[in-house]
Amino acid sequence: MPPARSRMSQPTASDGELAELTLVEASRALRESQVTAEAYAAALLARHAANRHLNAFISIDPALVLEAARAADLKRATGAALGPLHGLPLAIKDSINTKALPTSAGTPSLKAFRPRRDAAVADRLFGSGAILLGKTNLDELSFGWTTHNVTFGATRNPYDSSRIPGGSSGGTACAVAARLAPAGIGADTVGSVRVPSALCGIVGFRPTPGRYPGEGIVPIAPTLDTPGPMARSVADIALLDGVISGRRVGSAAALKGVRLGLSRKLHFADLDAALEETIERALAKLREAGATLVEAELPELTAILETLVATIRGYEAPRSLAAYLAAHDAPVTLQSLIEESGPAIRDRLQAFALSDGPTFVSAAAYHRAMKDLRPALQTAVQHHLRQHRLDAMIFPTVRVTAPPVTREVFSPAPRVELRSRSVPPQLAFARNISLGSAAGLPGLAIPAGLGTDGLPVGIELDGASGGDEALLRLGLAVESVLGALAPPCLQAAGP
């Protein structure tokens, strides 16, 4: 990639060259005055204008972006101290509060909702000099893995616009993969950062819950929720993590002697043929680079996982959402939000909220899950990591490459094809990543290559709870072995 050159000098960098810069590269180019913040922002806005069919953003204000970029350039010219993200535009999921643009959470009743203050995670990014590029599309209220939104439309996968990008942070993943933004922030409850990162061929990080502040984000289940950065390299993730967490990741780990655990029964069963070969090739590369792959089965956890996640989500969702609406002076109550939402979400929230609903969770069942089930799960995972001396567990993030845009995928009761079978999306998208969410582990989704169908394949590293820096250092090493993914060749929208 040729270095970015100033728009003020000759020869100039093209918009395409500027859009290709990673976050770290763009930061360096701005810091060294190779390009102005205004020129960089203009290149990204031009890229977005040429690819509106991807429907990555719900709201974007080019005039506001350019005004902020010009202000960043003026501040730089004064010689003032600058933050590490100074002048860098970021895509932010539209469930994360921002003052400058509405926070719709993808639901009709909040289309014009303007929070009084930025979410805590956004405040840290903006305080470091970042610019809000726009608010990205998502599944309504973050419930889903497709980013098909009945109000704001479907987001498309940049590698094949006839395919879904995954969700619920699919708009952010799409924007980053399509080079509309160098990086962005999503939110992950049960895979909402990692699933679209895998399907769109970017890096997505779910930190240990509590590492990043969650205040000001439309919730699903605070026990499981966390914001998470999304970018095109692990170095970019480390930069964002340092700004948000205030901790330094450091240099890449040495792969020689690293022990990576493979639980074939839990994580590798029923993989789609399009990605199976790519995953095995990635594992072989890591073995050749000196990593030790430890075949070590986790205990049978599927039943506990499903019960625990359903119980936490069912109990916390209506309560935390009602509390969010009240705390941020939203123009609706929980009941009116439910009544105005799309049919699938309306039915799901009513089932959670009504005492006679089919998925209503009693206080007794919730407290039992939090007191007994979750600690038992966490203990089992900790024992597994210690017993086998694992630095991380490694597995395919999801079991399929990006499915086509079909009625079956977008229906109120969606279905996905997996090995010639029609299955609920939980089996295709959530089966592998649920353990990290339920046990509170940090998880890093990294591109492993392209599948036999030419679509991105993601591989995930899950580390010990609280071991975020070590996991990111390991991710830097793994990424250096697996190599960069070829960028998408953007195309017109499919049918």
C-alpha cells in the first residue's frame, strides 16, 4: 500500500488509497502531516456516497464530519497536544448514545431520539480526538445476527452484496470491511461484534465485561453486554482498546510454545464445507509457526449454555431496557416501544415481559442461574484452561460463511442452511461464541482467509477472563501468520 501523501503536495494520494489506510496507518499519516483530516474524511465520505447500496449507515452528516475534520486540522496547526485518535473518523453502532446524531437502536419509536450526552465509551473515543463518522445499521434493538432491519432496511455484505453481513453490529462491520471507515465500535451480547466481523472479514474484539464502560448503550442483558471495537487489523484493535481501557497491550507474543486448545466436539462439529478447509489450513499454519495445538475436549456444556443465556437475557432484557429509557429521558416507555416495534421484536419482548409469556423468566430462576449455573460454567472453563495449560482456545467463530439474502434468513422465524439442512441461526452463528459470552471471556475474531465460495472465514481466540492484553498480543502474532485478507471488490446490490 503506497503511503498517503498530503493533498497539499504533488503527487496526491487518491481517495481509494486513503480509504485503504488502516486506523494505525491513518493515524500516522495525519500525525506526520502526510494528509489533512479534512482530506481523509472527504475520501471516506466519497467512498460512502459511491456505495450507499450497502446500507451500512442509518445516519451520517457529511457537513458535520467535514466541520469536525477542519477543526481537527486547525488544532493540529496550533501545536497543541493531541490524542492518539485525533482527526480519525469512526463508525459507531446506532445503539450507542451520541449527542451529534440520533440513537435509534434500529427501532421505529427512537428514530429521532437525541440523547443529552454521549455514551461513556464514545466519550473516551471523542476525548481522544476521534470524529463521529456516522451511526451504523443493526438488527432492531440488537436482537439478531443478520442486520436486516424492517425500518432501516438490510445491510449488505461487501464481499458479496447478495449476502448478509451478520449482526447485530453488521453496519459497523460492513463499513469497516468496505473501507467506508477505518474502524468502529459495536456491542456484543452473544456474538454481535464477532459474528459480523467473521462474515465480513475484519477483526472484532469482545473484551472481558467491565473492561469498557457500558453506560449509555441500549442494553439487552447487562451481564452479557459489552461494547467492542471492530477494525481491519489487531494493531487497530489494540489502539482502540488502549484509548477505551487506558491499558497498553504491548508487542506481539511469540508463537513458539503457545498452547491453543481445540475442543472438536463443541466447536468443530457440523462446519459448513465452504469454510472447513480454510480453518484447517489456518490451524496448520499456526502449528508450523511453532504453536502447540492441544486437542482437549471441554465438558458437555451445551445444555447449561443454552439455559444460562436464555435465562439471563429473558430476565434482564425488559428490565434493563425500561431502565435505559427512563435514565436517558427517551420519548417512549417500554410498553410503547414494544407496541411500535417490528412484529418479530414485539413478540419477543412481550414474551419476555409478560408474566404469562412463553419465555418469561421468574426472579427465582434468574437468581438461581446467577448463583449456581454461571459460577459452575466459569469454574469449568477456568479448570479447562489451567488443566491443559492453554494460552487460549481456538475455533471457527461461526459455522458458515455469509448466507444469501433470502426470505428464510429475514423471516420472523429465520432459518439458515448448514450442511444442506435448514437450521435456526443460533446453531450457525451462536453455537461457538456463546461460551465466551456466558463465561465472561475475552474473545478476538480474526480473518482466517477466504472460503471455497470466496467469502471471509473467521477464526476466534478466547482467553482467560481478565487476560485481554495477553489475548491481544497473541492475536497480533496469529494475524502475522495468517496474513491479510484481500479487500472486497465492491459491486452493485443484489436482488
